[in-house]
Amino acid sequence: MSEPTTFTEGEFYEGHFDSRAYAKNFYSCPSGQADEKNFLTFVLRCLSRVFSAGKQSLSIESLGLNVLLFRDYFGTNVCFKGEHKGKLLIDVGSGPSIHSVLSACDHYDEIVLSDFASNNRREIEKWLKNQEGSLDWKPVLQYVCELDGKIPSKLEATLKQRVKKVLKCDVRLENPFDPHTLEPADCVITSLCLEAACKDIQTYCRALHGLTKLLGPGGLLVMIGVLGESFYKVDEQLFSCLRLSQDNIKEVLSGLGLSIHEFTILPAADRQNNAVSDFEAIFHLVARKPSE
Ligand SMILES: C[S@@+](CC[C@H](N)C(=O)[O-])C[C@H]1O[C@@H](n2cnc3c(N)ncnc32)[C@H](O)[C@@H]1O
């Protein structure tokens, strides 16, 4: 293992991030990495609740988890089921993974996946092209389909047909897709990327600004992240994480003019016995860019 002495930014990922080990450790089954307890099921259920128009009648309380739900600024109980749709969905910092767009993909005509590291983009391309030795997303797909009332083979085909590009991105740039200019997106999803990519809160703030600029007026930002995490491991390789609080994130989003509709937090279940990361909580948020 090489011990990072400085914050592990994108360039470190290019040389040291083992995409296959990451997928195997964290995404080989819907329950995710054992030390991280309910992490992945929480994420998949939150995403399902935001996008699914299917049979699921899940309320946040029925997750059976110790969840703090932040109601929207008007104090109303938010219900998004099946409400979000549009032309373009961009997932920023996908890693080698497709889990974050599974519940959304039926509702957007075109999907762009992206990552800084070429080995991550290559793994996604392999899966899209059904190449031999590609990552196995079946267990996660099956779980999401159970939540959303969908058929796994159909959802897989829809996703593969709708992903139009897998692009290099760098969230530290004003336009993360430079030199490409993407058309304004109806939805941007990002999961666990910004806190891994940004070495300080100023960089995080600029990166979120860059993400909001990808959205068209009224566009939706869906973000999954961790609070209070300083590191995570892929096998024995350590990666840095920017320690964030809920207030940090709310301040940045409000400063960018986004309205936060939902901010759900799941405190870590057994932090002392987690050998692969030290997060205090997982969060899921939904925010909207103002309509012009
Ligand atoms: C913890 S992984 C998250 C991957 C995936 N979204 C997930 O939820 O599992 C962090 C990802 O951020 C990517 N990353 C790191 N620096 C980046 C940058 N400057 N721009 C874009 N992505 C970056 C890494 O390559 C890695 O795939």
C-alpha cells in the first residue's frame, strides 16, 4: 500500500484506484460492504424513492433506520414519486458504477456517465458493451427492480440503450467536461465524488458551482455523500475524504441559489468497528436550481 501524504486528488485515482476491487468490495451485493452496515441499501432506497413511479410505497420511516429527514424549507412533506423526468441526466464521478442511475434511467432519454479515472470509465464501457469479464451488476439491479417494481432484464437494456457517453470529467474545473460543452441537463446526480475529489471546502464550493452550471433552469441536483469522513479504503489502499458537516453543504447550496427539498441523514451504525472508512453519517439530498 502507498500511504498518501497529501490529499488524494484525481491524479492519484488515475494511478491507484482499483476499479474492480472497489466494485467488488462495495457493490457486489445490495447490502454493500459489511463494515458500512446499511450504507448501500439506504442509498438505493433513497434514489428509488426520488425517481420511482413504480409500485413502491416506501416512506422514509419504513426504511427501519435511524434517519433524520430534513423537510423542505416550507415544512411540507416532500413526495417525489415519479415526478422527475426530462431529456438529459448526467452522473458526475460515476466511478466504475452504474447503481446511482438505476432508478432514474427510465425517466431520462439520454444519460451521460463520467469519471476522472480512465480505468473506471473503461469498466463502465465494458459493462455497456456486454464484454467478457465485465462487472456483475445483477444483484444490485435485482434489488432496485424489487423496489421499483421493474424487470431486471428490461431495466438493464433501457440503461444500456440510454447511456450515450462515458466522459472524462474533472470537478475541479469550471466546466467539469472541458473541452466538451454539454447541453443543459434536467438532472445531475453525484455520489461520493465531491468529498473524494476536493481537498478543501473552497474547492468543494467551486465544484458544486460547476455542477449546478450543468443544470438547466429548474434542474434537479441529487447528491449522495458522507459527513465527517476523513478516509476510505479500497482493499488496503487509502483515499482521502474532505470532512463535511450538514451545515457546510446547506450553506454552499444556499449560496449557489439552490433550494433544498430534501436532506436525509443516516448516522453510522457502528463507527468504531468500521475498518474501511470513518464516516459519521451518510446523506442524500435533493435540490433544485431556480427556474428563470
Ligand atoms: C468514492 S468514488 C465514488 C464512485 C461512485 N460515484 C460511487 O458512488 O460509488 C470517488 C470517485 O471520484 C472520482 N474522482 C476523483 N477526483 C475526481 C475529479 N477531480 N473529478 C471527477 N471525478 C473524480 C474517482 O475517480 C472515483 O471514481
